[in-house]
Amino acid sequence: MILQATIRDDSGAALGALILNPKDFKTGSKGFFGMGKLDIGGKKYQAQVQLVEIGSKGASTPAPEAST
């Protein structure tokens, strides 16, 4: 699945859109990420959108117990 994030002004007019592709983050979490450049009012902006699924990292592995 691919998502699209639309950037809108306060009146609701669309200023640009970013495509969000599925991503497995280095942390082990899963979600979506997209970045791109937008031209808004004659000025260029760089934008990033990151969606991280809550709980997608899973249970962390407990550290081994030290023997005495």
C-alpha cells in the first residue's frame, strides 16, 4: 500500500502532495515515509512526512541475567 499526504493551507486549498512508501525503520518499527520539495507561494520548501505504526517494533528482548 502507498499513501499520499496532501499539504493544505488554512482555507483547505491543496499546495502540494507527497507520496509515502512503506518503510522498515532502523529502530525495528514499521510505517510509511516520504519526502520531496514543494513550491509554495514562489518559495521552495523541503518536506518530510513520517508515519510510524504504534507497537510495530514488538516486544524488546530482555537482557540476559548475569550469573553470580
